[in-house]
Amino acid sequence: MVIVTGGAGFIGSNISRRLAETGVRVVVCDRLGRSDKWRNLLGLPLHDVIRPEALQQYLATNADKIPALVHMGAISATTEQDADRILQDNIRATLDIWEWTRANESRLVYASSAATYGDGGQGFSDAMDLAHLSALRPLNAYGWSKAFVDLRAARQTEQGRPLGRWAGLKFFNVYGPGEDHKGEMRSVINKIMPKIINGETIELFRSHKEGYEDGGQKRDFVYVEDCVAMVEWLLANPAIDGLFNVGSGTARTFRDLASATFRSLGQEPRIRYVDMPEILRGKYQYFTEADMSRAREAGFMGGGTSLEDGIDDYVQRWTASR
């Protein structure tokens, strides 16, 4: 049995689906609320579904049946202003789960984020180096919460305090099926597909930083299937622990992304550029690119889907579901 927290969410539902379809007894732990997130569970041969408030009791009752827990649940909005909510759901919940997996000798794979890298001034290395992690300056409370957990893990490792079998994943800009419910936190691809189909012109931000053209801001866009592959590999190799970047390893521009989406839908690009809101300018990342060398050195040979191939697959699956 494997528990997937946030298992009805974007990345979590794709992990749940892959594991369930390979015969794993999957227990999804999530809040469904009033959104259409429940649709991500349609057709999944799940073992059980529980609310986060019931997790600790479920763990206590089934302690000898849970060899692994995949913790994707979190407040993932980079715009969330309630730091107390983030403290409770992102930090406290993660540490409680970590303590349970350590005490019960279960495998833990948890979601960190590339938001921990802040503006990228310290680079994008996923090294378990205490000085490096301490120097990172996330730009929002969400990124801080993920950095807090990563830093605690590094500090305890340096102190020789046992953490059990664990791995933290620093997801970069993930896109793919299952994100429709995320509102403004959806990927740009998801937001622009219906507009392109309706014949609209797509708006991208002008650059407000020297050295970057309009629409030339760069991100490491990673297809969700590559994220699932990384989780599968870690579950199959429980002796491998530490922090790992999860990205394509190649930064691409938002103009590349928009143009590839147009072409995947059989249309020529229609793009205009608009000023970035003042409130975003001081907190905007102009460049992210995952250093994937640690994962490769550890033996992970999956992933690496190109932006064009990922968009083609996503567009095909998205349009087929309409």
C-alpha cells in the first residue's frame, strides 16, 4: 500500500494513476472541496480515499501495511498570503509525516520546489550543502516553507541524526494533464490552449530586465510524466536519498512555449506583449534551469522530454478529453 497525499491534485493524481495502474494499492489523501479536482480520480482503481484530518489515524491503524508515502499535499499557490496556513499545511504536516515514516521505517518521497531558489542568484544546484541551502532566499511564503523543510533535513543530516529513507523533489515548472482545477496556478499552456482554439491573440509579459527580450523570460518547463518517472524510480530504489531537482535540464522562453502550443494546435503564433504588473516585478524569476547532474549520477535515466514533445502529448490528451 502506498499513500499519496495531495493525490487528487495535479502532480499527485498523475502519480496515483501510474501506481494504481501498475497494481499498487493506492490510498489518496486529499481535500476535494468544491472544485472539479475529484475528476482527476475518475477511473482510478484506488484502494481508499481519505481526508488529511484522518491521515494520522489511518497511519496508526495500518502502520505495518505502508512501505511508502508520497507526500505531494501542500498549499502550492505562490500568491498565498496567509503564512499561518502555510506553516500548518506545508511545514507542520510535512514534519509530522516525516516523523511517522522515520519511526515506521517507511519510504518518504516529498515535494519541495524550485521556488526555494528565489531569484536564482545562488544558482540551481540541489546539493545537500548546508551553507548553500542557508543562502537561498525564496521570493514568497510558499517557497520559504519548502526551503524550511529542505534546510532542516540538511541540518539533521550534517548532525548525524537519522532521517530514515527519504527523498525531496525540487519540482520546476510542471505542466500536463490534471491541472485544470488549479485556477491562476495552472501552467501557461493550460491557460492559452482554449484561447488559441477560439482564435484569440495570446498575451505574454514584456521584459523589464536588461538582457531579456519581450517574452524571452526563461523557465525550465518539465512535463508531468517526467515527474512521475522520477517518483517511480525513487520508490523502486529506496536506498537513494537526498534532494533532487526535477526539471528538463534546459531553460526555454515563454515565447518558445506559446509558439509550440500554437503549432501543436495547427496554428501560426499570434502573440502580443503587455507590461508586467508592478506588484510582480520585484518578485519575478527571469531564469530557472534545473541542474540534473545529481539525479543522473544517482542512476535516474528517465525524463528529458523536450518542450515540443511534451506540449504535443499534452495538447492531444487535453483536446481528446473535451
